[in-house]
Amino acid sequence: MIFKNVVFIIEDEGDLKFLSFIKNLATKLGVSLYYLTINPNLTIDGNAKYISNNLEETISYALNSIKADLVIAHRKKIDPFKMIFLKPEYVKLAEKFSNARFLFLREDVSQINKIGVAIDFEDEENYIDYLKASYEFSKALDIEPEFLFSFNQVYYETALTKTHTEEEARQIIQEMLETKINKIKENLAKALNGKEAILKVLKGEPKREIPFYIHENNFDICIISSKIKNKVSYLENIEVSIGIF
């Protein structure tokens, strides 16, 4: 089991609406659930432990003292215009605790029916553990996750047509795509012990196309890796609840 200890961070009264959802999630995952609060007046009848009014200190306690495998927090809504000038809190936390697993819940989440898992790594990157964690999380919720990969064909076309004919460029790109897909399928087979997986291949800049696909197809959660390329761009572009594994 990858997930054993889950911590839910209570920041304000608005977070109390997530309690039944969190309990149900923890039951399905089969984990020990802990509540930490940054407000000493929100201990939910003594069930939530107050460590500090500082969010980062509280998360540090969750990771170091409780050994949390997953920290759940509210992804607070922020005006898109303000995002141009201010980095959202959940983005700061993802950067600060770069090796931690997070689940940032959108305020309107009530159930999870559809999960998308982004695959965007350098060719030499080992992301087997990430695939395992994403799959275990999804299957615990009785959901078959959709693994998402986007191939930026235009980028390669622009580069290759400078040194090759269009026909040569197309052939090279097709071979590159097939190689990448085969590598992903190989990694999925290792991570899932040969189980069948849903792999969706998109076209375009991954950090834009994957979040767009997630939004357009009504996914409830998009899971990304803590080591994914362009992590901040993903975090800012994804509009649904976000898992970082």
C-alpha cells in the first residue's frame, strides 16, 4: 500500500464542508485519517489537532511527525486576473514541499467519478512509482483512470523542417511518436503489473492540451507528478481538483 496516512488541513470554517467527503475518501483508500488545523477554534470537537497558525509549519508537522503519504487541502478560488500578479497558495505549497503528495480540492467537489493522469516526462525519467500511486489511488475509488499524453508535433516539425524535407520530417516525427507511446505502454505495464490501462494520446503543447482536455471532458481530478515538466504551468492551467503524486 502506497497510501497509509492521510492528513486533512483545516484552514477556516469553509473547509468543514469537506469533512464527509474526506471521511468517505479515507474509508475507500483504507487509510488512517488525521485532521490538523491552523485555527485553534476549529478543532471539530477535539478531533483536529492545532499545531500552528502557520500553514507551512502545519504541513511540515504532517509530513515529518505523522509521516503523511497524502496531504489534503482546499484549493481556494482566486481571481484569474490576480493570478497574473500573485502565485496561488497551492502553487507555493507544491513548490515548497516538492517531494510531498498533495490533493488540492476545488471548493465545489462533492464526488470523484473521473480521474485523469498526466504523463509528461523526459525520455530517461523513471516515473513508475508515480504511475503506481496514481493507479492505486484511482482503483481504491473504483475508478479506471485515464492516462494522458500529449505529443507536441508542431514543435518538432518546426525544428526538423529546417534541416530535412517535409516528407523526411513527417517520417521522423511519426517514428518519434511511436517510440514515445511504446515507452509509455511499457512503463504502464510495469507499474500496473500487466493490467490494461486507458491511454489517451493528444496533440499539442502538453501543459496546455492536457489541462484543456481535462476541463472539456468533465474530469473531477487531474493528477500530475511532483517531477513533471513545467509543473507550475500545469498547476495554473488545471481548473479541477489537483493531485500531485
